[in-house]
Amino acid sequence: MTPNEALERLNEIHARMDRACAVAKRETSCARLVAVSKTFDADAVRPFLQAGQRIFGENRVQEAQKKWPLLREEFPDIELHLIGPLQTNKVREAVELFNVIETLDREKLASELAKEIQRNGKPVKLFVQVNTGEEEQKAGISPRDCVAFVEQCQETYGLSIKGLMCIPPVEDQPAPHFALLHKLAQQAGLSHLSMGMSADFEEAVWLGATYIRVGSALFGKREQSIPQ
Ligand SMILES: *Cc1c(COP(=O)(O)O)cnc(C)c1O
């Protein structure tokens, strides 16, 4: 893809986001675009950087480590989000590489992140992932434990929580999940919501998303399917 083609795709998504903001009577640019580059290599990502995109999402620490340190030398102001599950033995690498970790979902991880963020001194931002569909195989804190968990992260571990994140079940209508996430964020006193992907980001914007995570609508179809 050329930088011009990447720019066209970005402009198209931004135009759809702006229309969704208008429909919801939210201000223009009320949500930010996280370009999900998982499975795409540095050469596929570079045109999007050349076209001005700076916020990217990856779901695996190891894959991101191969791709982003070099791209960061070319484009130092990249904001990288971890949107996949984080194992406690990868916390050090994750804090080193990512600016935002969206998948905080258990106490052990809160404790390890608190230690590592303090040791490293890097102001990594955190989202709590909520398993809004209460799916067994999916990561995320259960909705009924969400507010207490956010408080625990803040009070016991001194973590600064920016917002909530969810991945609705593929077989469900996403809107009720987005609405639930919005309600939980209000109860927890958080102002940011990471929700909505290629197929449903407009609905997410209608329901209050401040970050949407878009992969295939920008980069094209992925070869492998990625387990969550
Ligand atoms: C892959 C992925 C996305 C992007 O999905 P698309 O349907 O390609 O836009 C968003 N969020 C998470 C957590 C993902 O793993």
C-alpha cells in the first residue's frame, strides 16, 4: 500500500467517525482511532505512519517487540496500545514497549504492573478490560466485579486507571455490551471507553466510545485468526 492509499483509508474511517459523533450529538473528534496492526509487518504499517497515524494497537507482546522499536526510531511520537491478554511474566517488556495497556483484568496483574511502573518510572496508562458477555474463554473482569476492581487498582495499588475496554461476544449484537461498559465506567468514575472494531465502531461511538480499535478496515483481511 502507498502512503496515499493509507491516507484514503484513514480519511474514510475518520469521516465515518465524525458522522457517528454528529448523530450522537457528540463533538467532532470525540473518539480516537487505534489502528490495530496485529499480524501486519513493519512494511505494511509504515504507509499509515507516513500518512500521519500515530496510535496503534497490538495484541501480543512478542510480535510487537519485533516490529515497533525500529519504527519508533523513524517515528518517535508513536502511541502503542496493548489490546491482548498480558501474562505477568511479560509485564516488564510490556511496560517498556507500550504507552497504554488496555487489558488489566486481575489483581495479580495489577500488583505486578504497579511494581514495574514504579520501577521503570514510565507513565503507562491503563484500561480495565471487562468481560461484558461473561464468556468463559475470554479475558476480562466480570461486570459485577468491575467497579470494586477499579477501586482496588486505584486504592491498593495506586494505579491510575484511564477507562474501561471490552470485546463483545462475536455472536451478540454489540450495542448492549457498549451500553453496559458505559454504565460501568460512570459508576467507577472513569471517562474513557475503548470499544468498537471495524464492524461496529459507529455504534460504539454512538454509545460513548472515546477510543475505537480498527484493524481489517484499515489494513485489510488478516491471514491467521488470532486467539483472544
Ligand atoms: C483484532 C482486534 C481488533 C480489530 O479488529 P477488526 O475487526 O480487524 O477491526 C480490535 N480489538 C481487539 C482486542 C482485537 O484483538
